[in-house]
Amino acid sequence: MDDAKGNFEQVSIYPMDDDVREKLLSTQIECVFNWATREGWPMGVIMSCLWHEGRMWLTSGAQRHRVSAIRRDPRCSVVLTSTGTDLGPGKTVTIKGRCTVHEDEETKSWFYPKFALHLNPDPDGAKSFADTLDSPLRVIFEVVPEKFISYDAMKMFQHKAGNLDESKLGEAKDSDTVRLARELKRRGLS
């Protein structure tokens, strides 16, 4: 841990606390949704999102490439940042998960109103938006998380300054132990 204070290489020890991660997921309205093309190219687009009951929900027109890609291979990731929220900048979370494409009326009936109100807190505006979303070509994505990767820059800055309770540090991940040692050795720095 002391080595981590001297540089910005070991950052896996600065995860967001669970309650902060939940607040970010619950309040952020935009994310980057990522998938792979048939040729294996990573792709991503910025989308509006809704965190609901431990899952990330998004919507798209059925004709979008991402829809056929997810139907072919449901593995995806969702990336959010705290920028633009009352959490301030410097916090990020990535969800690695699998996505299901929904087109059923039961999902649409709860999702559109909740999603629209999340994006537009004005009830009349939200109702109008929900009505616009409810089209025959629209699908809904449900991303079930398999892994979270989070980062809290404030923890890092506090740690570097000697102002962070060490109990707030996370366990160093393989990238900051095994892989870092291997890279230092490869570069002749260990």
C-alpha cells in the first residue's frame, strides 16, 4: 500500500464504497453502452439509462446495430461517471454483464413511465416522453451485472495526502499486484 502513495499506477485499491456506487447508479441518467461487432470490434454509444432493482435498463430502436449484436452475443459493459451528478467528478463504475432484449408489453408498461420520469422529473413532460417512446420498433435492454469495477479519485487524493482512513482502501487487484510486478520486471524497473 505504501508504494501506491508514491505514484498513480495502483488504483484498484480506490473502489467506490457500495453506498456511493448505488447512489451513482441510481442518479446518473447517461452511460456508455458497449458491445462487440460480429468481427470482434468493440463499440460503444452514449445512452440514457435507468438503474432499477439491481439491473441497468436502456432502450433503443430495434433497427440499431447494437440490438442485433446483443441478440447474437449478450456480453456487454456499461460505463458511468459521476460527472454531472451531485457526487462531483472523479467517480466511475463499469458494469460487466449480459443483456436481454425485451419487446413484451409487460416490461414496456412499467419501464417507459419510470424511465421517462427518471430523465424528466416533470410529470407532464415525462408522460409525453413515455408516450413517444412507446412505439412498435422500440426494444428495451436489461443488463444483469456480473462484475463491477469502480474507482473513486477522491480516495486516491486523500490517500496521497495522508488523509484517508486505511480501512477505506480496497484490496489490490491482480492488475496492481501480479501484472504490475510483471510489467516492472519487463521494463527493468524492479
